[in-house]
Amino acid sequence: MEPMNLRARKKLLVRDVIEHVALALFDQRGYEATTIEEIAAEVGISPRTFFRYFPSKEDVVFAHHADALARLRNVLDERLRGGSGVLAAVRAATVALQDDADQRELEQTRLRVIRVTPALTARRYALSVEYEAAIVAATTPSLGDDQNAWMRAMLVASAAMGALRAASLIGATPGGPSAASVLSEAFDLIERVAAGLSAPAASGGATL
């Protein structure tokens, strides 16, 4: 990968500043009550410049989505090509997403804003379908050559996203367990359940 030039680094910096300022304002004033003009003024740019970076306020809240989706796909591909079982690969990819979230200082603010804003909650759910689709597309070929391989992949993907949602919700509770520990416990449970279901699927060549 070639290093970014100065212009690209500057654009990335401005994008990050907009995201930080916008989320802080959404958290303080409410998402609906905060205007693009107010965000732009706080950053020191014009509304027109804001739109060069984000098509809407919603897109600021989910600024990390494209990178997270790419990360999920990359880890899945790497693990499956390396010979990992499907559940092990999906677990590694999901943990990578949570690790990435834990490293983002604004993640708790982002989650607070989403939880109290119905439109954002709906958007988050819609975007989670993209993660599920990525998992299904990556794992179906490894789950057998019968007509039920897609169904097994869909069940794995749904379980993984459920574990991730539980981690983000429970892990955000003050004084509660960490998101990482919740995610680990959830996948331990998924793997125990899957162990009891793998035998019938083996005839189709599936490997969980």
C-alpha cells in the first residue's frame, strides 16, 4: 500500500474532526436538534465543505461502517483461506470488529446517540444486514455442497451479529462486564450449541 500524500492525510484529518465534533454535539444537544450549520461552524468550515465529506448527518454517525465492513471481510477471507473452521473464522472477524470499536474513543458516545434516536437505531439495524451478508457470502462455500449450506451460513451470521449486539449493549453498561468478555462468552455458547448441530450437517461436507 502506497503512503498517503499530504492532501489525502489532510482530508482524513478534517473528516475525523467533523466526526468528533458532530458526535459530541449530538450527545450534548440531541441528534435532531443539531444542524449541519452548527456542526460546520464548530469545526470552522462551511456547510458546503461539510457535504464534501458526508452526504448527511446520519453518515457522520456511521462514518466507520465502510472500514469495519472491509475489516470483517478481510479477516474472514484470511482465516478461511488459512484453513480455519467457519465458526473460528467468524469469531475472529467479529472479535476484530469489537477490538476496533474498543479502540475508538468516540464509540460510547456514538452508541448513546444511536440508542436515543429511533432513525439511527433503524439505520444501524439496516447496516448490520450488510455484515450478515458478508459473513454468509464468505462462509457458504465452506458449509457444504447441499442446498442447506446457505441456511447454515445464515444461522451462523445471525448468531454472530446477535453476539456483537449483545456485547455493544451490555458492555456499555456502567459497572458491567466489558464488551470483549460478553462477546467471548456469547461465542462460547454459540460454539457449544453448534457442536450439537454439526453431526447432521457433516453429510453435506460442512465444517463449523
